[in-house]
Amino acid sequence: MKYENAGQLTDEYVKLIDEFMPLVKRGYSAGVYTQTTDVEGEVNGLMTYDRKINKMDEKRLREANLRLVHSLDNNK
């Protein structure tokens, strides 16, 4: 899948996090985003093929990941 810009790619990542949230509450304990860098014909990595550019909005990724990590804090 190809994205037009960093915003679109970040939006899709955040959407994946949002889709994972209900699964955590049902007992899932892990999720893995396997494409850390672009490879050959695939361009949905967190970084470019040469690892020189972080392609996603790091602030939004951090916020989404922290929201997921802390999603069960109130349920203890």
C-alpha cells in the first residue's frame, strides 16, 4: 500500500492503534508493527529504506502508543 504523505501514513498507524485498543481490553497483550523501514516495493515503513528519514509524525505516534499502553490504567 502506498501513501501520499507522512500525514496519511501516520493516520493509518493511529487507526491501527485505535483498532487494537478493544482487543487489549479483551486480553490481547501484544501487537507488532513489522515494517520498521521501507523495503524494495513496500513504502509503509516507519523510516525510509536508507533509515535517514523518520516518515511518520513522531509526536502523534508517541501519543497513540502511550494511549494504548495506558488504556488499562483505570481498570486495575
